[in-house]
Amino acid sequence: EADRSCINYTRVKNYINKNTFISSIELYTTNPTIHKYASIIPATEDTAKNDWYQQALQHADISWKSLYSIDTWNHVSQELCLIRRIPVISSKEYAVLIIRISNNYLKNRIQNNALSNTVSVNQDPVFYSTQRNLSGQNLTIPIDYGKTQYLYSGQLTYENKKSIANISTLLPYSSKDRIYITTLDFDALPDINNIILICTSTLLFASALPVLLIIYFTNKFSSRIITLRGEMHKVCSGNYHIIDDFKGEDEISEVYSDLKVMIQSIQQMDARMYEAKIQEEILKNQQQKMEFKMLASQINPHFLYNTLETIRMKALTEGNPEVANVIKLLGKSMHYVLENTGTSSTTLKKELDYISIYLTIQKLRFNDRVNYTLKVEENIDPEDYQILPLLLQPIVENAILHGLEGTEARGQIVIEVKTKGDELLLIDISDNGLGMTREELDNLTSSIRVRNKKSASGIGLYNINQRIKLFYGEAYGMEIKSNPLEGTLVSLTLPLHNLMEE
């Protein structure tokens, strides 16, 4: 009856046909009434000696094993097997179920001709490998079986061959077993080495190229800097003959261009300083000549003063006070000139007093042809300011001799002292004489800037202008304005802050 039931039970066969991943299902039982048929196999004493059988009876968990299998052509192979005990109804006995996974199914799923794939369970022999010689062999690849899930990727030597290996672990459901999948690529390592070589070469080239470029441009830059420094040292030593051609269109070239401009400015400044020094020497020579002449006239000044005083007293005795007054004024005038010979400053009051004496004498000489007015701004105290001595007399003399020349009466000379802002002192000397044409004014203006030996009046005005510029600076000096029949105006511009007494 039991045999007939087994023969008529086809569900297992149908299940295997339906699920292609199963190669076979085996059920081992100790029931003596059941004989071997298809998937139902009596458990013999030899069967009971197997570890997988004993382990299945002792534990209720599912276990996975790599077991031998013999096909219909007597080919021996390893298969992955699911093993589990099954309780027998109305009995305390257990049957052991084995479900074998088809190697063909695994082959269709994981085979890759380019790679070597090996699958094993726990430390059992390999149950599947793309290399047939490894099937049924113990895997010699080092695996840490103590880890719950072992993973490894890297270089591995297997059977004296270097390869790239990847080892991963599968954790079957409701089981403590581990399935290890090992993939070896023996062709990848040379390719990787080639890639590493190419990448390394590329990296070295990419690193070396900037270094070479840096060295090249640094040397080029340094050589140009050295050239620039050498030319600058030449300039510092006073040698202004530098190279004209400096290649490049960068900041260094701009610096070199600026250096050339600076050299031109220095040369122009040197030329101006040299010219100014020559003019200064000329003026000094002229002043020395004037001082020599004045010193010659100072021979025994006391004798001269005493003589003039004797003449003045003689005039008073003979009842001629006008002559006595003229002699007195002449003595004061000579005393001022002799007193300031060789000096560089006098008070503005003394200079104005001297001009007043000089004009008084000239008025006695020319009567109504010479009249004068002296105006001083209210906020100016002549005692508080200093001025170069003998600046005004040559200008006033020119106004009388040239400006008022030809006038018979009502000749007028006006001397006006005023300030401009807080820095300038202006002294204007004007007359209502004949004036000058544009050509005459241009010639006179030129003669006070560049000495003209042919013009006597020009020499005197030139000396005054040069004295002012040498003593106070180029910003100060003389200016002349004139129109025909409208008179002439001579303006002196002096620094106010340099004249105030401390």
C-alpha cells in the first residue's frame, strides 16, 4: 500500500519540472515500510554516518552543503544542497530533505567567459566553477571564515598567477551557513598595470610640463630683471647711456620705458641746474664788480660826509637853505647805499625812505616834471618786513629817464605796496609817461630774462630780476606792463612769509 502511494505521488516530480533551478529533491526516511522510489530514499546505516545527515537531525535550521552527485552518465560533480529535517506525522521520527540546486542553472546565471567564477559553501569543496578542474576541490584562496560577512577586493595570487579578485558572501535565509562567491580576473591586472603606467606617465608629464615652463619663463624673466637691474645700476653711477632696445610688452618693459623717461627728466634737470649755476656765477661776478665799484667809492667815507656837511653849512651861512637841504638829502642817500653794500636784507621802511629821498632830489632837479606818490596798505607795517636792498631805485630811475622823458609837466610816479593773500607781497611802480609799443615791451621783457649788454636799462632790470629769483626762488620776480601813451607798470612779486621778522 505504501509503495503504491509513493508511485502515485507525482507532486515532487511536477515541482522539479516547474522549477528549473532544482536538479533533484531527495527525502531520506527511516520508515522500514517505504522502499526506495524516485525522490524517496530509505536512510541506510551508511547514510546515517554522513555529517550532513547527523547535523540535519540535530538542528531544526536549514543548512547548506556541497555534496557529490552522479548523473545518468556516471559523471561525478558537486552540487549546492539545501538540507533540512522534516517531522514525520504521528511519530517522533524525522525525515531529512535534500534539495539540490542545478549547476546548469548556476552556469546560466553567473558564467562569464572572461572571468573565473567559483562558488563554495562554508569550507566545503567548490560546488560550481567556470574552471571544471576546480569543481570538487577545496578552495585555496585565503578567506576569513570567522567573519559573518567576508568581503575582499584587490590583487590576489592564485596558482602562481596574479589576478584581480573579488570575494563576496551570501547569507542564506534562516541559516548560519555562508556561501562564498569568488571572481578572479587574470587579464585585468596587465590592463590595470598599463592604465597605471599610462596615468603615471601622464601625471609625470603633466607635472613636468608646468615645471619646465616655469623654469623657462623664470629664466627668461630673471634674465630681463638682471638686465634691468644692470641698466639701473649704470644710471645710479651717473652713466645715462643705456640700451635702447628692451624686448617685451609686459610690466618690466613699462618699467624700463619709465626708466628712460626718468633719465631724460634727470638730464633735462641737470641741464637746467647747470644753466642756473652759470647764471648764478654770472650774477655773482656782476655783484662783485658792483661791490668793487662801490668799495672804490667808499674811500674815506667820513671825509666825504664831512666835506658834504661843510658845504651844507657854507650854504646855510650864505643864506641858501635849498642847496643845504639837497646836500643833506644826498648825504642820507649815500649813507644808505654805503650801509647796505654787501648786505642781503634791509627793512621795507628803510628802502621806502631811501626811495623817497631819491625822488625828492629828482623833483628838485626836474621840478614839476617829476611828482611821486607812496602808498602802503593799511595792514602793512614797513618795520615788520624785510626786503633785498636797492631793489626799487633802478626801477624808479628808469621810470624818470625813459618813462617821463619828453614830458614838460605833471609827470607822476606811484609806488604802491600791498599784499596778495597770506603769502605774497606786491610792490607796483607805475608812471604816466610815454609807455611802450608791443615790440619795445617784448624786447624789454626778453632782456630781463636773458641779459642784453646793448640795453643799459635792461641790464639794471635784469640784475634786479635775477637777484629776486636767486634769493627767493623761481616763483618770484618782475613783471612789466605798458601801452603807448598810457605809461608803464613794473610789478615785483616777493614772498610774504619769508619777509616777516621773527
